[in-house]
Amino acid sequence: MTHQRRHRSFWIDRAPHRDARPPLRGDVETDLLIIGGGYTGLWTALLAAEREPGRRITLLEGATVGHAASGRNGGFVEPSISHGLANAVARWPEQARDIVRLSDENFAGMRADVERHGIDCDWVEQGSITFARTPWQVDALREGADEANALGERTTFIGPDEIGTVTASPEYLAAARTHVSATVDPYRLATGLADAVLSAGVTVHEHSVVHRLEHGREARAHTEHGSVRARQVVLATNAYPSLLRRLAPLTVPVYDYALVTEPLTDAQFASIGWEGGEGLADAGNQFHYYRKTDDGRILWGGYDAVYYFGSRRGERLTQRPATFATLERNFRQTYPQLADVRFTHQWGGMIDTSSQFCVTSGVVSRGRIAYAVGFTGLGVAATRFGAEVMLDQLAGERTERTELDMIRKTPTPFPPEPARLLGVNLTRWSMAREDETGRRNLWLRTMDALGLGFDS
């Protein structure tokens, strides 16, 4: 029954208690100030400490590290820094091969960091599988697999004659297996990064909301009980309101939702033909993502990507009964063999989505303040890349990363309300119609031409 479910992230709910770091009190100085204690901020702090040992680095987190998207996501570590190969090919075809290579290098670097710092985050590297539910999705997966292999992304197409080897769902017609990707416990990754950051000598203050950032003659962040004067600043607040007004139109907050089942038996997994530890997803615009947990549950999320008028944010919005009902209905349709399986957790969280579907980064205030935003739901690995880009930019270095068009060119901003809500809802409706018909309507084709998008 729904009323028996825990209304919070499964990952956070099961984690042992952590003592919070003390909030900022008084006025201090630092070389590098990082605002935000999710993946983006934590990776930036760790990599900055490794690049320049002895550098004074301070990280301010408004609540506790990993409490938001970093502790609420599905734990999929996809290598892509561009929200998938198709997005890279559509937007930056001349650089697609470089994006694939840099994605793979970043993924390998992340794996090495996790191992080197002893981060116990249940890293399982068994690839991922995307399933087609319709004939047009079958064609798209087949063509996508050919394109991926041509650009260096190892992918295997699994046709209708072979689909029974990877699933027993009556809903799926074909699939594509990507050979390089992983799953993790996302909250343990965040807390493990926090431990590594502290070991590297970074000063961390939790429960320290920055309510104002001065960036005139000097950069100074103000909290309720103190301030930090910094030579350089990194903004890692992502889906939360930007401290710089000029950055606000680059992203919108979208709410994504998930369920977790009770533990399943080996026989139950066998009944649906799921033998490995891959991360799974649908091929549609409105797609589900799902994976196994280390204690034998299924996390089932996605499908609805909900935007609220005025870019409204709030913890109350993380519970949406209509979406949870849709997720449960679609789960039981996909796997009727699991009709009696109970769900134990339901929750939601914010995603910072951008019009180019992936991270954008830049520097402002005469190169003193860097930002990386717009990860659009595929940021577990890409946040590490964003951290590297920001550190390159603050150092004034031109690198392969900073010269990518996805970084160098600012994406199209979202329009003000009410055009923003109307555009988002029309796009959502059009994407659902494409899933049903296999055709992109005039609105989607226009958005493609303008370089605008909306995704989770």
C-alpha cells in the first residue's frame, strides 16, 4: 500500500548517521570558495586540492552534502558528457568523436578516483541496456548502434530474434547494449567524496546557506552567521536559484520521481529474464530508468519530468501521487510477472535542465567566478567533467575541454513566464506524441531548428 512507503530517497534513508560539519561563523578568507556540496562542488574541491596542494579551499553547503540530486538520483554512471551520443551528433557533429573520447577519459578518471580514495559506493560496471517498445524505436536503436560504433562507443544491437536472451518482458521488441557504464549507490558516492575532500585539507561548512554573493571589487559570499572573501569562486548550486541573475535563464528546475521495491528473490529476477547487473532504460522520450540495488531491489524511475510555473522549488514538490501511480502502473505493465511486488520508497528531486540537454560552463566577473550547470539528469559522471572545465577556466587555460562548442558557446536561454510554462508543456505533449506515433511534429522540429530542448 502507498501509505506504507517511506517518502524519502532510499539511498539516504538506509545510510548511517553522519555528523554535520559546523556551519560558517565569522569572516574568513580563502583562495577558492565552492558554493554547493553536491557532486559538482565535491569533485571541484577534490580535483582542485590535487592540482594545487596547499591551496586554501572552502566549501559551503546550505544543508548537508549530497542531500539533494546527488543523493536522490538513480545511480547511473553513464560516460557521456553530452547526455548521450545522439545529442552530441545532432548539435556538434564535427566534435562528436572528441566528445566520445573525452567522455571515456572522464569515466576512466572517475573510476580511478573512486579506487584511489577508497570510496565504497558499490561500483558495478556491467554496462547498460536500452529497450525498444515500438517498431520505430527498434529502427532508431539499430541505427544508433551503428553510429555509436563508428564513433568509438562500443554498442551491440539486440534484435527481435534475440530479445528473449536479455528480457522476458512482453513489452520489449529489441534492445541496444552499451558496454561501458556503471551503477553506484549515489549517496555513498557523495559522502565518500566528502570524506576524500576533508582528507585533502578542504574546509567544509554545512548548514551554511549563501544568501548573497558580492563580486564587485572583491568576491565575498555572505551566510547568516559569517562571510567568505575569496580570490576565486565556483558556483555549484545547479538546480537551486542562481546567485548570479544572468545565469538564471540558462536552466529550469525539473522534478523527477522514483520508486524502489522490496527485495526480490532470484526466482523473481529469473521470471523477468534479468540475470546481470546492467542499468536499464526505455528508448522513448518519456523513458523509465531502472537498476538493481545491492540488496536485490529494483529502483524504477523517470517517465514524468515535471516543471512547475515560475521555476517553483520546494521539498513539498518531491511527493507527487499522480506520478507515483503512473510509475507503478507502467512497472506492472512492463513486468506482469511482478504484479505482487511491493514498493517501499517513493521520492523525487530536482534536475537542472538546459536547452542543450547537457552541461554548460563559463566564467564571469573578470574570470574570478566559474559555473557549471544544466546536467539534465545525466550528471553522476559529467559533474566531474564540469569540475575539470571550471578549474581549467579559472586557471586561464585553453584545453580540449574548454574548446568544445558545448562549453564555449552559451546555450539558448529559456524564455520568461508564461511562455516558459507553455513551451515546456507543449514540448512534453509533443514528445509523448512522438513516442506514440514515431513522428516529430512541427513544434519539435521548430525547437530542433532553434537549438531549444526540454528533457530529464
